[in-house]
Amino acid sequence: MWRIYKNNDADLNFALTCLFCQAIHLNEFREWVERVILTTAINDIPLYIYELLEFDQSLFQIYKAIGFVTDSSLSYEDEMALYGIAFFRFEEIYDSPLKKEEAFKFLKENTFVRTEFSRFFPNLKIDI
């Protein structure tokens, strides 16, 4: 069961943080949303999940589609590890708080982020 609800949003927050840290693109976020829909009982899917499936605006607008701001359950180290994934996957990262080597160090040391990223995005391989 995905934690995608207003009072239990850890999985939604992880996916959004991946998006904000540039570890995934918007289309990959939408693929995760599709997985959520396919693996969740229809009566348990909040309406905003369907909104996210078609979301195509500036990222700062995404919380308007959801209707609330998710609680950040990720540590500083987790977020920095997500920048490591971004550097691993893409050539250019904008507004990163870290240099590439620093982000890789956080990623190598963070089993939680590597495991969760693989669970959320099984088609995206990260071999560190």
C-alpha cells in the first residue's frame, strides 16, 4: 500500500522530492503515479492522484494540484543522496547544493535512498 494520503504521505513526499531534486523527470513521476493507480484499490485512490497523472505545469504549482504540502520525512542526507542520483543519471543539474563528488558520497552511504528509489522506479537502474 502506498502512503499517498494527507496524513500519511511519506511515499508521495519521496516521489516529489525525487522530482524536485532532479533525480527523475516529470514523465517518470507520472509513470510512478500510474503504478500507484494500478496497484491501489480504486476506492483508496485520492482524486489528486489522477490530477498528478496529467500534471503538466511548473513544478511550483504541483501542491495546488494535490491540495496540501507533503510532510518532509526525508533527512538532509536523504535529499543530498537524491542529488547523487540526479548527477548519476543526468549531465546537467540546476541549483544543486552540492558538487557532483559530494552528492555521490551521500548516495554511496545511503542504502535507504537507493532501496526506495529502486522500489519506486524499478525501470531506472542506479549502479553505484
